[in-house]
Amino acid sequence: MDFLYTLVILLYLGVAGLLVYLVLVQEPRQGAGDLMGASTDLFSARGVTGGLYRLTVVLGVVFAALALLIGLWPR
């Protein structure tokens, strides 16, 4: 049981590190329209940026699920 808990913790740390990396690799979506109050669609990512965005969302969900699992794990 301790081995499985350690494995989940290591997986959690790996997902956290990959999530930080993916967030830092993405280009910021800013423009003059943001400063002037123009509406921009944050969820219309395309191409490679769209793939990174989707992967970041999936890893965020996995990160949250693992955090919940670790929090509820009986010690």
C-alpha cells in the first residue's frame, strides 16, 4: 500500500512539473484589443497553440484528480 501511495505521489509531481512547463511554453495571447476593451475569444486557440492548450487543460484535470485522490487517501 505504501508503494502505491509513493507511486501516486511521484505521478502527481511529474504531472505538476509537466503542467508548469506547458504553461511557461505557451505564448501569451495579448494584443492592442485587450488594452482597449475589445472582446477577444480566449478559447479559440488553433494550430500548435491549440494542442498545447488542450493538453494543458487535460493535465490540469489530471492534476486536480490526483490531488483529490491524495487528499482522500487513508494514511
